[in-house]
Amino acid sequence: MLELSRLWSLLRLASPQLPIGGYSYSQGLESAIEQGQVKDAAAARTWLADQLQLNFARFEGPLLAELLRAAQAADWEALRDAVERHRASRETRELGLENRQMGFSLGQLLEALPELDQPARQWLAAQAEPSFAAAWALAARAWGLSPEQALGAWLWSWLENQLAVLMKTLPLGQLAAQKLTSQLLPDLDQACRSALANPPRGGASFGLALASMIHETQYSRLFRS
């Protein structure tokens, strides 16, 4: 059974109330909706399931697991290497900005909290450019979360944000969003398990990259990405 103190930390990290501005980003989903690729709940399920299976399970999740394990073990060189690979994998300008802006916000939050230990604080202060994935790994270290728990929190936070985007841009109500959540939970679980068990194998998120590129010049939009 998960200790209550760990449970509070897990809920805190995954909460949309974490003041890092995650609500500002759609990660290309707004563009997919504008282009007509995602026009109803069924298409949204396909889009999100593909991201989980083709990106998070194969590349994004395993790479984040590397960051989480390195931070937990205080292997700062390994963490720096994984951060650079994660940064290089941001395929568009707006995805890179999202990584930096949210990394800066979470880093500022961590610096203001007492839970972050001195070695992690020094490593964070030495970084010339903030990284959201690195800050997430340091938050997991500060709050005593295992890589499995922190990766699960990342995936859950991503899914909740994507559903919020759908509810703002599609005729998709809260009940439909909850049904979609139930349908996607097996994909979420499989992506998390696969990410923890395998090294990064290269993603296949071409649709996501194209949607993000189109979104950068989209005339009317609600989100930064």
C-alpha cells in the first residue's frame, strides 16, 4: 500500500493545479482539431492512443525513466546526458519552448521549496537552460517518489491536459471525457509498463510533429503549442 505521505506527493506532482502553466499547451492537438483530424470522441481516442503507443511507450517514456533513475541515484552526469537527448528530441520550435518555459516554472517552484536537497539544488542552479523533464525528475527526487510513480504522474498529467484541450475545443462534455479516460486507461498502463522495461527505441510521432509545425502558424488558437 502506498504510504499516505507518498500519495500526497504523487497527487501533488500530477495535479493540474501545479503552477507550471501546463494548461497553456495542447502539444499539437489544437492543430489536429483545426485540420479535421480529430473531430469527435472516437478520433480523439485514436489520436491519444497512438501517442501513448508510438511515442510514450517507445521513446518519451523510456527517456524520462532514465532521467528519473539518474536523479534518484544522484548520477548527475547521466542526468545531464539524458536531459540533452530529451532536449534534442523536441522536434518543433513550440515544443522546445514548452519544455523550457515549463521547466523554468517548475525549477523556480523547486528552488522555493525546502524539500529539494543541496546536491539537486546545486545541479539545478548550474543548468544554463531549464528543462521540464529534468525539473520533473528533481521533483520526484525531492518528494521521494519512485521512477514508476513519477512516470505514472507524468502520463496522467499529460492525459488530463489533453482531455481539457478537447473539452475546450470540441463539443466534448465532461461525461464524454470520463468515458474516454476509461477507454484509454489500458493504453496508459501499457505505455507506462513498456517505458519502464525498455530503453528508448525511437519514436514514430510524425503526426504530432506535423501538427505542431502547422500550429506554429495557425491564425486563430487558444494554446501556445
